[in-house]
Amino acid sequence: MRVVIAGQGYVGLPLAVRAAEVGHEVVGYDVDERRIKRLAVGESYVEDIPAERLRPLLEAGSYLPSTDPRDAAGFDIAVITVPTPLRDGAPDLSYIEASARMLARFLRPGATVVLESTTYPGTTEELLAPLLEEGSGLVAGRDFHLGYSPERIDPGNPTWRLENTPKVVSGLDAESLAAVERFYGQLVERTVPVSSCKEAELTKLLENTFRHVNIALVNELAMFAHDLGIDVWEAIDAASTKPFGYLRFTPGPGVGGHCLPIDPSYLSWRVERALGHPFRFVELANDVNSHMPDYVVRRLVEALNERQRSVKGSRVLLLGLAYKKNTGDARETPAARVAELLTRMGAEVRAADPHVVAGVHVAEPVPPGPRAASAAAADGGHGGALASVRRVEATPEELAAADAVVLLADHDEFDYAAVTEHARYVLDCRRRLSGAAVEVL
């Protein structure tokens, strides 16, 4: 079949590559020209898709990265995997709307359109279907198939990949569900059909809200335990030995990626708008997790004060700019807020991250000043605040020269023995280190 994947990011690119590998003719459509140019020469910016998987598909002609909407013509299956950010606390579905209008121009009877972007329950039926119908003159369910399948991509996870992670699928009607399930059944080991698109949309929000709330719980516990002189990490280790009724979550410098900082707010927004009730769990979790970077900076300020150092003029080395270990994903990364606060306070901030590439995952570094502020604003939640941070390698010399080292993302590539040997003080937000100079979050 001819398959169009609209959006070639952390969700769309793995999906496009997998579809091409099983024998489909795939167009990877994206409006980002820099991204498409990289893909066209076999350069991947997603760790889950190494160049060794991408290049044979390009050479065989089974995968075509494109910014030209006309390449979507004649599709049998189209999947929308575009971002759904928040704007002033409300869902921004403009990328879904633009994709729908583009695909509607080429929609044919018998074709299938699937939405994977995370959104509030009702989006597929109430927003996507009318746009596709208006632009094509066809009727969803009668003339073409329409469904929703929430993405479950975990960047950098070597165990659970697209192929072996169960895929929830849904359709506007029975025929749509069958078409959606047939397609994904070729890509993954197991599909999980649900009765309607709304249940599938809620499934994604439930999964992420569950994580968001539990991470907020241990983050708040970590703050209280520190003030009470209790080792929260030891308590978590002990609780994790319980074989039932407990799932392990650990503290950190904040949440990032698209899922946790954004997706639960979609559910909260929908509940408030439709029912007039606040979703208190989500609001509390948002408050706790969004303030964790501020708490990290507060702890660093206290540690420097104890060492008779002011933040202003201190040299601080941040280890890890991604929101999680072993990935270059810097979307909504808490490192951006940490760097922003420290810079405002007059610290000389440097950062090391072997995965996050300047100009690809975050904005290109620029000298401090108006241009840096402009770059930060333009890059939004994708790490724009890191534009004025000097990028370095975590060499023994850099570690020794820093007044403080802050471990934000515990990538396996870091030389942790060198960190403990050369750093004068380390604030470890991931409990990766130990030693006299190490303080754990």
C-alpha cells in the first residue's frame, strides 16, 4: 500500500521506517525542511532509528522523506503524528488541522486515515472527521475509514520498541476498526482494539496522567524527606521490594518530553470545558512537577552558600540536557528551566550532553544577549533556553573547573568515575553517584 506519515519526529519516523520495512511504499511528510534534508541523505536524529535502518530504505525507494504535499497523492493509509502543544493552557490542534486539510485534498474512497497525536477525547470524531469530509467531499465511515491509535513511543528504550509494544487501535465504525487493525497488525506483534475513538484517546491520557501523578508524588516526597533528614531513595528501594500493590517511581529534576508536561493537561482542559469541574489530581501534579527545576536550583544555591560561594559568578556544569537518559529528546526538558534560572542569577552555565545535538534537538548556541533571547523564544519548549549555554565535553578539566556539577540526565556515556574524582561538588538528581562531594536530590 501507499502510506503517508504526516510528521517525522519521535513518533512518525519510527512508524514510517517500520511500515517501509514490512513492504509498504511510504512517504514521510514534514514541513521542517532541515529535518527532511537530513533524512534524505540518511541522517537520523532519532536514536531508535539508526542510519543503518534508514539508508537501505532510501536506496530501495520504499521511503521518501518530503515537504511536498503532492507526494501524498494516491495514499491508501495516512497517519497523522504531528505535535499537539499547549498554548496558554489550551490545546493547540493547528498541526492536526493543517495535516487534515492537506490529506483531504488527496483522500479517495476506500482509503484510511488514522490519528496518533495525543489529544482530548472527541478530537477524531468532532474535529478531524469534519475537516476531512469538508476537503474531500467524502463521508467518514461511508466512503473512507477513520480511526485513532495512541502512540506509545518511549525514546531510547532498548526493550520496548514500536514492534513489540501492544498497539491500541480504534475506528469510527466496525469497518474502520478492521482497516486500522489490519494496518497496524503488519507492524506490531499485538493490537488491542477498543470500542470507539474516544476510549482510545482517553487510554493515552490515562497512561500519561498515571505516570504524571505518581512522579509528582515522589517528587514532593523527596522535597519533604530532605527537609526532615530522611533518605527518600532508601525508602523507595525498600518499598520496591513489595511484590504487589506498588509500582516504583523515582524523583528527578522535573518532567519532559511531549507526554507528561502536556498530555494530562489535555484531559484537565476537556473535563473543565465539558463538565465545569477541575481535574484536581492533574492540577496538583502540574504544580509539583513544573516547580522541580526551581527546587533543583534552590538546592544548588544552598549548597554553594554552605561552601561560601555565591551563585553569581560561579561556574556550573550541567550534565545532561535531554529530559531522560540515553536520548536526544529535549522537548520540554527541565534542563532548560534550570539553565535559565542559573543564568538569570549570574552563574556561568556550561552543559555537556552526548545525545542532544545543537541545531537538531535544541537551538544553535548563540552568545548571550538579545539574539539569545530571541532564539530561546523561537524554539519554545524544545530547549530554546539552552541557546545561550556554552556546550562542552565532560572532561576532567571541565569537571575540576566547575564550582558545581548538576547531573540532570544520567546518560550511560558519562564517565561517572571521573565525575566523582574531579568534581568539587555534585548535585545528583538521578541518584547515579556516591562520594563525599555528592549530594543526592
